[in-house]
Amino acid sequence: MIAIKNIARCLVNISPSLEINSVEAQLQKQIKLCDFITYPNSKLSGLKIIVNPPYKEGSKGNAWIPIIEKLIDIDISSVSLIVPVAISSSKRTQFLRRKIFDKFEKISAFHHEIRPRPLFHGVEQRISIISATRDPAMPHQYMTTGFLRHNAGKRMLVWQALMTKLNKNECNNIFPKVSPLDFTFYKEFEFCENRVRLSEIPLNKESAKEVWVRTTGRYHLLAQYEKPIEITTKWKRLLIPTQIAPHFISAFQNGDLLKWWRIFGDGRDISITSLCNNYGVRL
């Protein structure tokens, strides 16, 4: 009912001669109110669907996963989703991204640094607007932005943002958030032959260096060889092969690791486990 009122208000703004109560009454006849999950797929086939699914996560699981999964499985011509950045690039929803790449040929992703109207007061929520279109005549194409900053009054500027074009293989089963300025870094990091992930380096404790890493909130990192005077839960002790440790420390100091996280991370605070499993250093 709220959606009907919002649509009616938009129509009246476009055509002031319309009477809002009459418009709402007409929309109620034309729009079917139903449970989307149980609505027959056949009746949704061929449509263009725009949806802002619920993000709630609770004891019954993630409410948004079955909604997005059904959208992908339906034979629709296009779908546009508003989802948290963490959903668009995290490991737990990799299967959804693979489905989207298999089903749709043209995908565009707009990533927002801060949602114009956060769901929760005082919370800086990052969101992605992902639009996917079926066009069997086209090769797979993924267009992405880095993180965009704007306010609610200038939201149309989003569609004028510079985008980076990637193919299916370059995305490597994630939706990276690459700005044109970071494109060279992305290519170098993803395809450098001399770079290897930390998790792939054999670790011999006798030839390992102790590194202490601290996360102090989103995009704030510290790394040092010395053991902290006061160890809190934010400090993590890592063992890094001695020959790799200097490269690892320098990545913190020159900003490469933060740049990597902005492109490949899931939009939340940096996970030390994710960092160890995925970040690559030069051999």
C-alpha cells in the first residue's frame, strides 16, 4: 500500500491535473498485492522488475536470498536490485552472482559510499544498485563504478558516474567495485604473475615473522612487528613468512591494502580471516 501511494504521488507530480485519490484507486485495481515468493513464476515471465528487497537477517535465515533467487530463476527480461554492498560482493552470496552472470548478459553496478537515507539512524550503510538485462545477442558485459558519494538532492548524478567495463572472467565470481582511477591497480593485482595469496604460501613457524594487525573501524588499519602494550580484541596476531613480511607491512603503509579492500571487500569492516585468505603479495 505504501508503494501504491508513492507511485500515485509521482504520477500526480508529473501530471498535476490528476487527483491523487482517483489515481490510488486505479492503481489498486491494476497492481496485484500478493506474496511474491508464492506468486506463479509464469505470470512474471517477460517482465522488467525493480525491487528493493528486505535485508533482515534472523533466526529463519536471510529474508532477501529467496527473493533474489526467485528473480534470477524467473524468465524475466531485466531486473534491478537495491542491495547492501556486503551482499553484492561477499563470499556467502557468490552463488547468486554466478547465477546472475549465467542468466543475464549486460550487468551494471552502482556502488554508494553512503546511502542517502540510511535504514538506521547514524549508520553509514553502503548500498549497490545492480541492474541486469537479458540480451543473448550480446557478449557478457559488466559495468561498475567505484564508491560514489552524493546526497539525496543530487541522486540523479549517480547515473552520470564514470564506469569501468569488465568481462565475465575478469570479475572472477565477484562484483568488484572499480573506479576508472583504480583500474590499473585492479588489473595489476588480479593478473600479476609475481603475486600470490597469503593463504597459498607455505608457512614454516621457524622462518615466520610475527605481525600484529589492528582494525579500528571500516577502512582503518594498523600493522606492526612489535607486540602491542595493551592487546584488545581488535588486535590480531599473524604469522607471515619472513621473506613476505616486508611486502605485507608496506601494503599497509602505502595504502595498497586499503585500495584492494575497497575493490574486493564486502563493504564491512575488514575481516582478518578474509584478508589472510585472499590478499596477495609479491614474491
